[in-house]
Amino acid sequence: MDAPDLVVPVREVAVNEQLRYALRTWTANLPHRRVWIVGFRPAWLRDVGHIPTRQAGTKYANTTVAVRAACEHPEVSERFLLMNDDFFVMQRQADMPVLNRGPVREVETYYAARASGPYLAGMRKTRELLAELGHTDPLSFELHVPLPVDKTGMLKALDVGRRLAVVHKRTLYANLADLQGDRIEDVKVMHRGPRFPHGPFLSTMPDAFTHGMVGGHIRQAYFQPSPYETPGRR
């Protein structure tokens, strides 16, 4: 099987050092054909595909627009890996596995005990939609790790979830495609302290990356520029 493309929705931001180091980890550890930046393209990038999108909505709506644009682009590989610009692949992956976060009902309970808001509401609405479609106990795929996607299936999922203000598109797609995979804990690091996952995947909040020990760990391990960086450009 040919190596997949990497599809990365990117918001408009002046500095994106997380993306720079994410690309370094993907170059070292994640076999791929081409990188596609969807949305905002930082000036220091080179040798990537770019699909510009209008980012006029919420962050949830903007990423949905980005994923649809990638799926509709004829040059993006039929099978691709859906990334974020803060996903770090720290160990070599011959082929990216499918990973889940366990039942949506459990993830929903976890978030409901801590906060409310559009993300939790979208999780609940996505679970209810899946139940209407016969998936009575769906798995959550809202992890900060790459997700293998096929364009046809994702477009179907986005059409099915079009009426939701916040659609959990990874979860909707993966359940409609009958994906399962292995269960893991999420790898997002939100603090500056020394405790963070030391497995194959990491993700960081901007502050944790810039000021935290996890960010120092990533920068020390991947100090060599990737082929996607224009020399001397920050």
C-alpha cells in the first residue's frame, strides 16, 4: 500500500513552532507521501501542498471546512492521515494504527464533571446522531493522534453530520466506517511539569510547548530542521 498523505488543518496564527516541530517528528517517524496544509500556510514552509480555506466561523466549523476541502481535493490521496499541527509522533510507525479513547459515554461523563460548553454539547449531539443511525454505544476517536481516513467515508460522515453546530467528525467518521482499533488514554499535555507520556505520541497546548518540560523534551529530541522548512525562516 502506498504511503498516505498527511492533512493538517492550520489556523491563522503569527507563530507556529508546534507545527515546525511536529513536521520534524513526522519526517523522522511517520512514512507519508505528501503534506497538505489546509487553511493558513506559514511563510517558512516549503515543499508542501496548500489548500486555502476561509476561516470565518468557530474553530470547530473551520476545521470541518478544512477536512471537507481536503477530501474534495483531487490531488490528496484517497487514504490520508488526519493530523493537527500539535501532534508529535515520537517513535517510528511503519503504518499508523487506528486508536480510540473508549466509549463516548465515558468520555462524555469525564468532560461533564469538569466543564460545559460547545465541545461537550457537540460530543453529546454526535453520540445521539450515531444512536439514531444504529450505533448505540459508539467509540470516541477524539484523540490527539493521527487518524487514518478515507476521503469517501469522511465526506459521507460530514454530510450526515451537517446539521450539527459542533460535529465530532473523527468519532462520526470512524463509527460509520466501523473502525475500532486499540484503546489508549489521550496524550494531550496541558501543563509545564515533568509528567507527560513517553510513548509513541504526544500533543501539547501552546504554553506547555513553549514553557513546559514537554516542549523542551521535543525540541531537544528534534533539533534538526525538516525538509519542509525554508532555511533561516522562522
